[in-house]
Amino acid sequence: MSLPDIPQARTRQEMRKALVRLRMEMHRQEIRQETRQLLQPLQRVRGLTQSWHEGFGIKHAPLWGVAAVTLLGFITGKRSRSGGAGGVTSLIRLATTLLPLIKLAKSVGKP
């Protein structure tokens, strides 16, 4: 924080300018402090997510989480009682849902 210099020649106009500069610097500091206080919870959340990802050592942890939830949804979901076509449609739905995730997993594994 660098405070503006108080002028040596103490004319009324220069003193007003110095006072305005001091007030502006004070307002800047207040805004910085309030911004830090407002962003502190967001910084904590970012830090938690970073440590969570680093702790698991998984590069695409949210993506794998979505894949796991999708797979569990298909496994534990209600079965269609409309006959033999219900099983085929659920398998097609499962394949079309998981295909982008499988492609991404293959591309991540390559150097």
C-alpha cells in the first residue's frame, strides 16, 4: 500500500487534492478487504475440491462419478415389463449413455 505524498507547498488546492487521494486509497483498501471477505468461502470450496481431486489421484474424478451414478441408475432402475424388447432397449440406452465416457477414458489412458 503506497500512500500518496503530502505536498510540501501547502496551498489549499494541493491539500484538497492530497485529501481526495487519501480518501480514494482508503476506499480501494476497503473494497479489497470486503472482496476478500466475500470470496473467502469460494476459495475454501475451491481448496477442498482441489485437495479432493489430488487425494484420489484421479484426473477426471467428476466424470467418473457421473459414470458411476449412471451405471448404478441403470442397474438398480425399474425394468420394463413390456416383454423381450425392454431388455434390448435398456442395453441400447446404456451403451449410448456410456459410449462418450468410454471414449474419453480411452483417450485419457493414452500418453
